[in-house]
Amino acid sequence: MKSLLTVGKALVLVFWVVCGAALAKRFGAPFEQLLLVLAAAMLLVHALQLWLFAGLLVGRANPWGDRLQVLLFGIFHLYPMKATKQPAPVETVSVEEAAHA
């Protein structure tokens, strides 16, 4: 699974490099506009992921670095954090507390 996430991050990084080349006017007219629209859409989706999963970044060693990586790589950076996060322990209610309720 880790290798799949690494390949995904590499492909997203290649996409951002190609979008940077489009900003530098390295492609023809219709392709530059299409790449810039796709880059804006991907940035919007990654910002939405950052907003939705903000709770995962609380208490991390470097939350601003994690936020930047979420903006760049999206779910490929969030998925390992979600898998390693431990669920909160479930509190048990005693019989006395239930009787008083």
C-alpha cells in the first residue's frame, strides 16, 4: 500500500510540474488553458479535503507542513494519517449510572 501511495504522490507531483510548465507558456494555447483550469479544480478539491480533514492535523508535529502536503498531494498524504489515527475509547456506562438516568 505504501508503494501505491508513493506512486500516487509522484504522479500528482508530475501533474503540478506540468501545470508549472503551462504557466511558463511551454504549451500551445488550448492546452495551457485546459491545464490551468484542471490545476485550479485540483487545488479547490485539495482545499476542500484540507477543510474536511482538519481534525486529523491537530496535534501533529508539523501541522503547517502537513497542510502544504495536503494541498499538493491531497488524499495521498491524508490516507496514511487516517489509517494510523487511533479511535477514541468508548466509555462504558455502569449499571448505577443507567439506573439514575
